[in-house]
Amino acid sequence: MRPEARDREDLAAFLLSLRTRRIADPKLLEAIETVPRRFFLPDSIENAYDDRSAPIDCGETMPGALFAVRLVAALEIEADQNILEIGTGSGYVTALMARLCAHVTSFDRYRRLIEAASRRLKLVGVSNVSLFREDGSDGFAAGAPFDRVIVHAAFPAVPRLFLDQIRPHGVLICALGEAGQEQALVRLRKVGSRFEREDLGPVRYQPLAFGTAEVL
């Protein structure tokens, strides 16, 4: 079977599996269809929609297809919103979010990942994204306030420094817990001067790294 035909079959099966899991937002499903996951994966991956993490450059990984979609669904994105992403990685989650919102600002500490993600986003026709080579540990006050923030890393405690950068009733998704241990993926909703927490499930994320990579 030709790779393109295999990808179409795997995509159809994946979309069906999402509906059985009650992930059926038409706009999200359309985004998945119009952002070919194959473009963001290493060539060695056979099923582009497998739910296993995949290695990417700079010793990093990208989440499996189902997990990536669950992250985007949990953000509850609306068309007029601005999103801050810490950890561009391959750019796949970035692209899905960009299909659903007004603009995505995405940071990664690796130049090589930023450059590759930029090429992929252009390839799939996504233009409403700004990419920066920064660690994002302090958020992005110059671009605030954001409606949604997603951090692909773990904090030891609720990162209150993001409170001032999020609109009222805005959402932050990140992991909470110590490195090397099971952590909680949480959705934090801004209510007044505090966050209301909702646990989304166990994860194992790397702690948020500081500084940009000097070589890669």
C-alpha cells in the first residue's frame, strides 16, 4: 500500500476512534484532517496516528496523536483567541491550535526545532503563528494577556507568574509535580486573582528548562 493511502486509512480510523471517545467538535476534527500529521513525524513511524510518543530532533519527543488532540480539546479554543505555547517541539500541536484560534505565539529553546517547525507550518498552510527561540519560563508579558496558555513541561507547583498574563476565565494547561515522578496534567482556569484546578490525568513530563540551547 502506498504511504499516502495508508495515511488516509489511518486518519479515517483515528477520526472514528475520536468520536467513540466523545471528541467530536467539528472544527477540531477539520483541523486534524487539514494538518497531515505525517509531515511532523520521523520517517521511521509507520502509523502517523498511533498514540505513542515519537522521537524528534534535539533529544525531544512529540506526543502521540490521541494525547495531542486531547491537549488541544482540553484548551476549549475559540476562534478569536490568542494562545501562548511553551515548547513548540515538532509544531504539530501548534498547527492544530492555529487552525482553531486567531494567533499562536510559540516558544522553544532549540533553534533547530523552531526552524523545522517553521518549515512544516508553511507546508501545511498555517501562517497565524509567531515562533521564538526562548525558554518561556517567564511567559511572554509583552504579548499578554492571552486567552489560553499551554506549557509542555512540568512545574513543581502552580505557576502563579502566569496569572497576570492570562485574561479573566482564561485557561492554562501544564503538568504539576516533581521530575522523575508521576505528575498531574492540570487545567487551571483564572478566576479573579487565583486559579481553579481541574486534573486531567497522570503524565510524566520533563521539568521546564531554563535558557536557550547554545548549540542546537
